[in-house]
Amino acid sequence: MTKIKTKKQTGAKNQVGLTELSVLYAPVTLKMSNLEGWINKRLPNNFLFHEERMLESGFLQLATQFDTAIKVRKYDTIKVGTEGKHLLVKVPLSVKLLVGHGLQIKPLEAEAVIIATAKIKLSITKNWKLGTKTDTVSYRWVSTPKFKILGLPFNFVNTLQSTITQLLPDIIGGLDDDLLKGITFREVIEQVWETLQSPFKISDEPPTTLLVSPADFQLKNIKIKDGFLKTTIGMRLGVQTFLGNAKDIDLPAAKPLPPLQKMEGEVGTSQLKLSNFLYFATLEKILTQSLESYAKNTKSIKISNVKMYSKDEWLVTELHAKGIAKGTIYFKAIPTYNPQTKKISLEKFDYLMRTNNILLRLADKVSHNRFTSQIHQGLETMLNVQAAEVLQTAHDTFSKTLQLKYLQLHTRLKICEITTLSLTAAAVKIDVLIAGDTSVALMEGMGK
């Protein structure tokens, strides 16, 4: 028997362990209808794009001076389409012309409708805003402005032609400004960023919680295709699970959203290195329950308490017994994972019994090996059952659509396997490699 040094236990919450960063590559799609909805929400019908008042002379020789006023408002729903690599934005505009002169008590008023069309290039700035750059602007008349002066109709298309041509770049430029102000991904990405850092329950039985710690975002250039805005994000993040509920651990402080980085190089396969923590406090409860039936069958042994902890590479378990067999039994072993057999084994397993009961000491000498074998097998079975549940939960979680606020994560799994097993100060740590193709869809309602 080997001497085992005991370790003082505390009642503190479990601490979140450090995890190796994973890399997630995911195409992101945004429906053009969402973009169209954003624009129309920011620019409601009757939105005033431009207003101008002028004092001129010599107009139609009806007066030496006259006042003209032009008001340009949004007339109807803005439509968003595509043309090649450009966003095609069609803006219905109401152009109202008022003319006041000496021969009229009331100013003359006429209204026309035009469709202004802008070809816009898109980008996303480091501050997560949608950047726009208008390349060309054109327009067509839907209806033309006409006055009646002294009962005679006058068509003012030619008069307004040059004015509209001069105004449209400013109006569409204003549309650019409103796009930049109104369509920002920062609020949405911050909501996603905060959501990712919130505990996410992925299983009720056994209760399992997923924690994600994002580190940074990278983004490919925006492409326009098939009615969607498309890009690819690259994210480095730590991913871990633990048995139990969020209240059982001390959560790390949330990280603020970092500036956006441009993705360099090719997009690869997503690889999540999922660290699963089987906290000793949780394993103690499971082991206590499994020992209850054993204690009922052996009336001389009653387990009052179970403690588990790590000592260097050793996993140590203390069983505190009461009754006739009062004393403490210490078990120690080195847990290892065999990727060929896909099983956890406890190497160099042994135990030490501390008791004042002479008969129990004698029984230990007689049946040490048999008792060691029984406990050895029981602990290995418990760890392998928990490892199998960890792997199954990981597979079930990431082989289906993961629904988060404003975001859906789709994964087509190629690999889901345990890679390593180790001990931390508070847990048995099982690392699972998850690899496959992922995609992200931004949901309806984002940014509201």
C-alpha cells in the first residue's frame, strides 16, 4: 500500500478552467428582405429627403420675381435588389414644386413622382457598421409635374430636369448616411457576443451546461448572391461543458466586443476543442448514490461522506465510513484514456484504510485484492459512463441546429471523438474534438 497525502476540501464554487481556443468558420447569410425592412424602418413613407426655397426672376415673363420651393419626400416602399456585385436600391420619391408670383393669390403647386435608382457597394467597417458607397445614380419619371396658369397647362419637366439631376446625388448620399446610421451590425453582434458568453443548458439528464468564451471575430468581404448578403466569419473561442447547473460554478466576467478584423487566408474546416469538466463535487454525489446500495447490503459499512480531489497526476477518493467499520478509506489511481479501446482506465490503483477497528484491519489483509478490484471496477465504470454521456451530449448538441438569440448555428459533423483526459484542481477534464462544416444564419428580428 502506498502512503496517500490528504487534501483539505473547501465549500467554494467550482472554478471555470482554462481551455484551448477553437476556430469556427461559418458562412453568414442575411436575406435581402431583412435589409429592405431595415431601410424602410429607418426611412418611413413621407420621410423628407430635401427642402429648398429660392427667389428667382423672369419666370415665364409673368412677374419680375417669384418664389419657388422644392420638397422631396419618400413616396412609397424602397425596394432592394442586386445587379452583379452591387446592391440596387430603388427609391420612390415625391417631388413637390410650389411657385408663388404676383399674378396668383395662392402659390402654384404641382407634384411629380420619380424612381431614383442607386448602385451601391457594401462593406462592414471595423466598428461593425454596414459601409455603403454609391457608384451611380439614375432616375425615371412615373408622373410629371404640371401647372395650369390662366387655364393653360404647363409641363415643368424641363424646368425640373437640371434641378433633380443636381439634387439626387445629395439625396442618395443622405440615403447612404441613413444606411450607415441605421444598419449597424454592432448591436446584433454584441447581442450574439453576450449570448455566447451566457451559460447554455444543453441537457436535462444529466444536467449539462455549455459555456463559450469568444476571443475575436474575423470577416471576409461581403458578397451579394441569390437574394442574400453573404460573408464568412472566423471566430476563435473557448468551448467547455460541465455536469450541473450554472449556479454551481463561478462564471468569468463577460468580455467586451473587440474591433472587427479582416480575415486573411483561406477558410478552413471548423474545429471545436470542447473541454468537458466533470467536477469532483458532482462526481462525489454520483459516487455517493452508487455506494448507497452497497452500504445497504453490507450492514457493517455505512458511508457518511465522499471526497474526490487531484494530487499531481493522481485522482484521490476518500470514503468516510461510520458505524462498526468507522474509519476512512483512501483510493488513488492515475486516470488515462485509450483512444483505441475508447475507454478510461485507472492505472496504479490502490487504497489505504485508516481505522481503529481490529477486525476490519484483519479483513483488509485477507481480502485486500478482492476489495480493491471491486472499488477499482466501480470507479472506472462511473467515469466511463460519464465520459460516454459527455460524448453523446456533444454529438447531439452539435449535430442539430443550435438556436441562440438572433442566430442559428448549423453544423455538419465529420468528427466527434474524445482526444485526451486530464486532471485539474477541481475536475476530471475530458477533451472532445468536434470538426465539420458550419454555417450561421442571422434571424428575423435582429436589431429591433
